[in-house]
Amino acid sequence: MVGLISIDILVLSTWVIVDPLYRKLDPLALEDPANTDQDIKIRPSLEHCDSEHQNIWLGVVYGYKGLLLIFGLFLAYETRSMKGSLCH
């Protein structure tokens, strides 16, 4: 477990150092609020974290986790027919 957690920490730390996340604000279209007599417009915006090469980093993380999942499925399949308990 320590080894797997160390790999996660190494990958995520490298991501933060090499390609840090930044706040990205995407403005949306102006909206008129309903039932008002005033000259008011509302500009909603979408705020999220982004990085320059986020898709690459997510691909690395998902690829690694996918390989772990496949390995876990393989181990579960190989041990499916074990009978008995460890304590006799």
C-alpha cells in the first residue's frame, strides 16, 4: 500500500510542480432577470481549475489507475475457486 500511495504522491506532486493549476473564469451570455423594471443585466460565469496540459496529466493518472484495476480483476479471477479458510 505504501508503494502505491507513493506513486500517487509522486505523480500528483510532479503535476503540481511542473504544470500547476490556475483559476479559470469563463463568462457566459448576458441574462435579463425576470419581472424587473430596472435596467439590469446579469452575467453568469463558470469558474473552475485548469492547467495547460490537464488532459495529459489526467490520462497518466487514469491510465495508472486503470492498470491497477485490471491487475486487481486478474487477481480476483485467479483466486475465484479457492476453497476453505486460512484457519483450520
